[in-house]
Amino acid sequence: MRLPYFRRTFLLLSVAFFVIGCATDTQKKSGNADTAFPFLDDTLSLQNACCLISSHLCSVLHSNDTASLASFNRTLDSAAEAIRKKSGSGKNNYATLDAIRSLVYGTWNIGFDPRDTLIETLLPHLVFRNRKGACLGVSLVILMLAEKLSCPVYGVMLPGHFFCRYDDGAHRINIEPNKQGCAHPDDYYRKRYPAENRPWYDLGNLTPAAVVGVYCYDAGTLCLNRKQSAAAIDFFKESIRRIPDFAEAQGNLAVSYAQKKALDTAMTLFEKVYGAHPDLINLTANYGAVAMAAGRYGKAREVYLKGLEFFPDDTMLHKGLEEAKRHL
């Protein structure tokens, strides 16, 4: 089931019975990195926090792509200083914003890469090195530059998408990372990424701490996809600490525990988040799959039936329901 390319970043993993396979195959072990999860103090700059996350994720996923991280940080420093000198006294005005966009999309020629499940398209230093990235990876480059220049640019998250916004209190300009920084109106995003009854997708400006939470969510998803469940748990916990209402992060935390075969913990987490958001289809599918893996077929039947109240034509939920019934 492949939805538009922005889908994965902010939606739950959702292949029915995926979790069953992970939870019952004793030959598969979740990978655990030897390195400890970094302490991400809330006072850290976005640049420093992203650096720690990027380094840890590279270690967890056994990537050797850390050599360019220091070089990237030096480039950010020098680029920000050059913009500051050119724009004068460092005022947070359109000139600074235009200079950032011109640098990222012109001088650096950073383009869009739809492959949003790769470490190369997420980590800012790799986005810079390869001159292309997915929406969050490109946005982080913009946000780090803006932070260094004290320019009022914020992150904004939506279901499966992330973009930036200049907002000085009097003027708001959205910055679409996937289209050379073009300015779509808010209505464009409301129509393209509907998010009814999802208060964490309110099109509001994110704090730097929340942006780090989104980055942790995407990092956790990469770890989860690669069976690095212990690292995924750390990342999702940090994401939830920073964005408490982020249901997708709560659901993926439960999936991570299930992947680690801690099914009781996973079920407890699912019960809590599903009670508040029974209309999230991927949450329903994963909760039902974990209930099946735990041998709680009655609960699985209950979850699938509840999900079908919201999505009566969904074949994934119908198949899950039939499977649960066969075990009762």
C-alpha cells in the first residue's frame, strides 16, 4: 500500500500481520547498538541536537557517513556568517529569508528526493553532501541556518509532510521544501493533507524542541524499519516527551516493543493511544496484529470491528477480522 511519497514520515507502519511475523519468529533478533542514546537537553541549539541525533543514528544503523558531519557544521557556520555580513545588522527581514532560500536552492542546489525511508534523505549533513533530500531533511537545513541568523523561520508538520514558515508576527510566508522553497498558502496544505481531529497537526509553528521531536520520530521509524527496536524505542520516547499528543509516535513505540517481543508492554501502550484515537487506520491495523501475536484473539476481533466502523471498506481490516475469528 503505497500512498503519496510524504506518507511514511508521519504515519504508522501499516502492513497487517507484519508485527505477527516479527513477534513469533524466534530466529530474528532486534539489533541493539552498543552506544547509549544521547542526552538531548532542551536548551541545545537545533544544530547541536541534530548533530547528536545524526551521529547516534549512523552508529545504530552501522553507517560510515559521519565523516562529513563536522564539515557540514563548519559550512553552516561560515554560510550564516556570510549572509549576516551581506544583509547588514542581522535584521530578521525578507532579505535574510531570501538569502537562505537562494543559498539552499541556488548555490547549494539542494533538490527533492522522494525516497523518504533512507538515512541519506533524512540526515541534514547527508542531504547537503548529496544535494537532495526528503521534506524533513531539507527543512532541517533551512531551519538550522535560520536559527543561526535569528531569522523567525519555524517548522510545521502535517500527516506525512513537513515544511517551513517565516513568521515575524506581521507576515507569514510558507516555504515548501520539495519545490524550491515556493510559498503555498495554508489552504493548500489543509486540502492536500487533511488532519481532522488531529490537534498535533494544527498548522501551527513548532518550537525548536518540537522540531527535534519530529526528527526523533523519523529516526525511530528508520530504526524500526531495520529491526533496531531498542534504538527505535529510545527515539520514539524522546519524540513523545517533546510532542506528548503525537499519536503516531505513541503507536510506533508500541510497535517497537512488539518487535522486541515485549507484547504485554505493547498491548498496554496500544490500549492507551487507541482509546483516544480509534479512527487512525494504521493504529487499528497494528493494534489488531499485536493482539493476534499475543494470542488475544477476542481483543483483536474487537479492534478490527471498531476500525471497520470508521473504514467499512478497508480490505486490510476485513482480513484481520476474519483471521481473528478463525482463532476464536
